Amino acid sequence: MPLKLDLKTGEKMVVNGSVLENVGQSAKILVHNMASILREKEILSQEEARTPASRVYFALQCAYMFPQSREDHLRTFRSLLADYLAACCSANDVGEEITTFVDASDYYKALRASRKLIAHEVRTLDAFNSDMTKLSEIAAGAGDDDEDDQISSIQDEKELLNDT
């Protein structure tokens, strides 16, 4: 079944590693055979891959788009995914889903499943950040205590110097 794509003016996509851009009005494209295709909204740049889950996504994206270096990207992917799952075992089910698609050489479905890993990471970090709110409030007063201790210490040193 052909894949139908609608591209807005200026929208980009990558087809088999080549960047295409619609420079005219809205374009409709029908793809009749197998091709590695990513729309602009699905593409993550290396600079944007700042978190562990986004690095997993980026490695898979490279494996999908660049078959000539796929094995290198898959080694990176497997290492990054293993590190993520070791640190956050609550994502094991998502990791297994991604790995199943990779093992079947269905890299686009693996890439789509890795979005769940990013969503898991976002939920985990959000929960962590909300837990940190109380600790931040407690820590906010830490500088005041340190400053008072430093002033007290300086006064003690002055008194010792005056006594001698």
C-alpha cells in the first residue's frame, strides 16, 4: 500500500538519506515502494540529542537513515539502551519493544517505539523535578547559614588575634 505524504511550503523530509524540501505550494507525494523516510518533525539533530533517551532515538534514526553505517549505529544504540535500562528499569517493557523491532530489522517501527522511551524519560524527570521542589525550598536557606557561619568564624579569628 503506497504511503501518502502532504508537505507544506518549506517543509523538509529525508528520503534514503537525502534531504528534500518543498519549495512550492503544499505538495502531495505518493511513495509506491520501500524507502527510508522521515518527516522534519520526526528528525532529531545530534545537538538536540541531549538526554539518554533522545540519544537512543538519535542512534536509531542514524541506523534507519544510513544503511552503509547501520551496524556502527546499532552498536551505539544497543549500548545506550542498555545504559538507560540499567539506570531506569521501569522502562524495560519499552526497551524490549524497541529491541524486538530492531531484531526484526524494522527500524522505522523501532524508531517510533523509541518515542515511548523519550515519553518515559520525560515523565520520570517530571516526577523527579516535582520531588525536588521541596528539597529546593530547604536548600534555598543553606546559603544564609553558610554566610552566618563565615561571619562568625571571621569574628572568632579577630578575637583570637586581639587576645595575642
